[in-house]
Amino acid sequence: MQKIRFSAQVGFHETLQKRVHQYFAASKLPRTGDWRMFLKAGICLTWLATSYVLLVFFATSLITSILTAFALAQGFILVSCNIMHDGAHESFSKSKKINWLMGCTLDFIGGSQMLWRQKHNLLHHTYTNINALDSDLHKSGMLRLHPEQQWWPWYRFQHIYAFPLYSFLSLSWVTFSDFRKFFSGRIGPYKLRKYTALDVSLFFLTKLFYGGYALVLPLFFHPFLHVLIAFVAVHLIFGLTLSIVFQLAHALESTTFPTPDPHTGTIKNEWAIHEVETTANFAPRNTLLTWYVGGLNFQIEHHLFTKICHMHYPAISTIVRETCQEFSLPYVCYPTFGSAIAGHYRFLKTMGRRPADAGGPL
């Protein structure tokens, strides 16, 4: 794996860090979560548990099954965006143990915190929109999400089939992708760190536990086909929502896709500026959406300050925007969720067109 270096230093990151530090010093607020995060976590976990109980033990008709399955999918989304994400980034609490425990909620809904921390925290957050290393850009040849990726004829239609394809994100975790990464020991060119006994035990035990409560236990109360349909439906909703939230942060017509020097691996930019230029916000005034997605509509702030709790993003966004203006940097922010969806759709359509120098058949 080529080592990437960000060579330029213009003072943007240093200035921004000082101003954000001053904000927290003046407000006397912790950079991590406070009692409000624990309350929110309680609400999300209660929603998840209640919807599961209603679906498995009380759903007796098609209507109640649909409603409770949809509610369970929302529980998965709430837990992953509002609890797991902050926990895995160590911004949920000052306590490392609590952060690890909150991050483990991903393991109990079918994923793996161990793999997530390396794929998402390390590769995606360090090398955002760099084709060789940001694994979020690679969709097994089904989508073209970077100008450097080889073009194939089916990409002409990716703006049509991309959204249905996004639905399979979490299904892939629980069926093959997590196992492929675990046994290969790699995420693309990146070699995973050596597993500890705890890593191995937690990976397999939580996978078994998830399969037990998601598939085996419901079979005692419902026909196999009904359980399978509900299981797939929950994951399709879950996967689609997560994919859209993350795609709206980087795969847009207004974000950049830098290329490191092929010989030195150098990007002639400051890392923080790189993050600003490759990331976008959306719907910043939509309070309900902000609560629902755990502040992930403030992706610029999140990428610059991963260890600050998402509850602080709206407040520090003013500081970030003003500092960007001072340094003549773009601060891409789509005013609504719909405008961001439209921006991503146009991006998919643009990337789907055959470039003049494209490889592959016509």
C-alpha cells in the first residue's frame, strides 16, 4: 500500500483547532457527549428492542408485520448513526470503555466494530476520495464513483440502478463481506492489524448471536418464508438509508477527487483542506434529520473533528464555515436533503458517461 503524505501547511488546520478549542473553553462543554447522549442512546435502544419484540412476538397480520419491520429497521439506523458511530470514533464519552461498548452495538446488529474502525476511521477518514485507499469508493465494479476508475458500458445506467444497489449494504455485512475481510486480513490493499483473542471471539460470538435473534428465534413463532422476507426487508431499508447518508457526504458534483503523485504518494495540500474539499454537508437547518442521522449531515465538521460528539456539530459549523471563508476555501453545503440527493444523482450520471480516454469495450 502506497503511503500518502499531505505536504502543504498553510495554517488552516491550526487556526481552526484553536478556534474550536476556544469555543469549548468558553462554553465549558465537554468535547464528547454528556447526559444528553446517554438519554438519546436509551431512546434509540428502547426503540430497537420494542420494535423487535413487537415484530417477533406480537405481529400477527401483514399490516402489523410491515409496520414493525419498518420500525425495526429504523431502530438499526438510529443505533448505528447515533450510538455506534460516535462510540467507534471515541466521541460518545470520555471513557474509552464506554466508547468501545457503544461501538460494539454495531456487532449486535450484524456488523463488526473491529473492521469498521479500520475501514471507516482509518482508510476513509484519512484518505477521503483518494481512489487507491478510500474503500468507500469501491463497489465491486458495479458503480463508478471516481474519475480514475475504469469505465464500463453498464455505468451509463448507474444513476438508475445505484439506489436499489445501495440497499444491499448491510446484507453484505452479515452474509459475506465481513467474513471475506476477516479471513483475508485485508481491505483492498490495506493489511488489517493482527487480531487479538478478543477480536476473534467477539467477531464470531456476535455473528452467532445476531443470527440467533434475527433468524433462529423468530422461526419458533413464524413460517420460514415470513422470517426471511422480514429479515431481508429490514436490511434493505437499513442499507439504503446508511448508503445514502454516506454517499451524500462525498460522492457529489461539488466535491473533489484528488490524485496523489504516483511516485511519491504526495498530495500537495493540507490534510484539513483536503477533507473540506472532498466533503459536503446537507440540510443543516433540518433539526429532525440532524437528530435522526446523528449529525452526519454535518460531514465537514465530522471529518475535521472526529472525536467531537455529533451533538456539537451545528454549533461549531459556524466556526468552520467562517474559517473556510477566511482561507478562501469552499464550504459545500446543500440546503436540503432533496438538493443533496439531486446532486448525487447528477454525479452518478456524470461518472456514468464514457470518458474520451476510457478503457473497456464501447
